[in-house]
Amino acid sequence: MEGFGYEQGTAVVWLQDTWAGPGNPATFRRGVELRSYLDGEHVNRTRIEGATDLDDPQVQKAAAALQRDLIATHGQRYLEPGRAEIERFGDPQHLIAKNDDLRAHFYRRVKEGHHTPKDLALVAEVEAKEAELKDLRRQYAIALWRYLAHLYQHGMSPTGIARWTEQTVAAVKRRIDNVSTAGAAAITGVEAKTWAAYVARGQAPAADDHVGREPVWHLSTVLANLESRPGAPGRPPKP
């Protein structure tokens, strides 16, 4: 697989046939090479070359899996920058000390009033960095929700989604069955409070279930709502 812009991949499908000619019956295998291409942003431009038996169920299955992996590969470029930036950012608390005991001692000293102006400036810097990191993680969470929904929309199994999103299968299944308000908002491209307002006005579907007091939707419900919206993404039709 190649990871940016114009994706391409190759797979070989082995088909088993029974020899119908003279002599003792025997089985043999013939290979079908599939080459699939995904044209940048346009998933619907995916095409397959090299397949001579597209009607064969095994070939169809392999072609579909190859296309889904190309879509997943393409989507990774939207996740990687955020993931890398969070990793480069590191832990803001390490500006004070990497050792937990030393850091606890520092905060205890500040709390007791035994600090210098430099100490207070350092605390302010750490708090600002933590706010910045929180925003980076929020942006990455939005991208991850959209990526997961994209893979699900194209028919990828929870096992496949788990592999591409680096989550457990159980975590992926929970996300599919229980999309939170924040998750639904991320997928549809609006703020959480906006999604909640749409639901209250009947412009978005009512929750499929509740986890405690938290309303949740099935991923298919959110995607169906998104696909039914005319005009700009994120804006539902007026009731």
C-alpha cells in the first residue's frame, strides 16, 4: 500500500478449479492478480485492473477488501499529522520535572506559598501548554471519529477498523453502538451543543439509547442523518 494522495495496491486471489479433461480428475489453482487504484479525494473513482473473473465470489470479496484497505490507507494521512504533533508535544508537566516525586514536591511548595516569581511563571506556562495539548487532542478525537465512521460507511468490519485505528475490537464495537453527542457532532461537522440543539428541535434523530443519562446513537443512525442532509455538511434540513 502507498500512503498519500493517489493510492494503489495489489492482491492475488487463488481460485481452485476441477480439471474437466480426460484422465483422472484433479484440482488445480489459477491466480488472478487485482490492481486497485484510489484517485485522491474521490473514493468513488476507485477502479480495479487485472481481474479476469470479476463474477467469481472470491475475486469479488478480495476486490472489496482491497478497496477498503486503500480507502483506509488514504484516510491515514488525515490522522498521522495530529498523532505526530501530539507525540512531539510531549507532557507539559515535564517542564517542571519528569520525576513524579520532584513534581509533587514543587507543587506542594507552591501551594504552601514557598515559591518564587519564576515558579509561578513556570506554573502559568505549564497550564497554557496543557490547554494547547487539550485542544490538539480534541482535534485528533474529531478526526478519529470521522475516520472510524468513514471506514464503517464503506463496509469495513470492526476487526478491520480496530486494526486501522489502533483500538481494540471491543472499543470499536462500543463506538459503533454508542456514539456520544460529541461523537455525533464530530462526524457531522458541528459543535456538540449544535448537535444537541438539532436533536431537541427534531432536525436530528432522537437518541437510540442512553448510557446512564448520556444519550447515544448507533453509528448507522448518525451516518443516515448525514447522508440525508441537503446543502452544506453539518446543516440539517428545516423541519
